[in-house]
Amino acid sequence: MAAHRIGELLAGSGQLKTLSREAQRLAELERLIFEAAPRALSEATRVGNLRAGTLVLLADNTAVAAKLRQLLPRLLVCVRKRDPEVSGIRVEVQPAGRQKRGAGAAKKQRLSTDAIKNFENLAERLHDSPLKTAVARLVAHQRKK
């Protein structure tokens, strides 16, 4: 069996051809959004789908979604220049899931012996306060390890 390029396979089948065209259209719309929006927003935004003339943008968090909503009139003008069938844009929050579960969490590291001693000395010099209690707890926790 001869090796075929994926593009040729997608173009050959009726259903795959339709799916391929739709994917290309969404990729073009995403490119337009990325060009029209500031880079920081573009990096935290994806195109979800296009249904009944409404383009759905997926924002990684609520802050990005809020800023995108402020920019919707400008984004819609840019998109409609290239794709007049788009009549509106809706923003939804959907975290990207780019990181594996727990990968974004900070790694727990043990403090060095010198650092523990320095925190211990600090706790001794502090007056009774929530800070002193917290530092003492930190020292005790680190000594257990």
C-alpha cells in the first residue's frame, strides 16, 4: 500500500472532506482572532466551534474571558471582513488542560539545614504573633522531614 499524505486522504472521502473544510475554516477564524487580539489573550484563547453564525471562543480563565468580552466588537469586525457568515461571537470559560494533572503544582522541596536554623533564629527573635507561630510551625514541620 502506497503512503498517502493526510491531506489527500481527507480530500478523498465525502465526510472527511467536509470535516477537513470545517477544520480549515475554524483554523482560519482562530488565526484572525489571534491577529486581532493582544498576544497574551491569544495565548489563552482557542476557537471552540461555529454554529448558526456564532463563533465560540474558549478562554482559559475568567480574567481572559472578561477582557475578550470587552474586545468583542473589534474582534467581530475583523472576523466579518473575512467571513461575513459570522454574525456573533460568544466567549466561554474552559481551562485548556494543557498541563497534566498536578503538573502545575509547585514541587515540595525540603529546606536546607541552614535555612531551618535561620527560620528558627527568626522565630526566637519575634514577639508573640501569628507570624511567630507560623514560622515556628514551619520549623517544626521541616524538622520532622
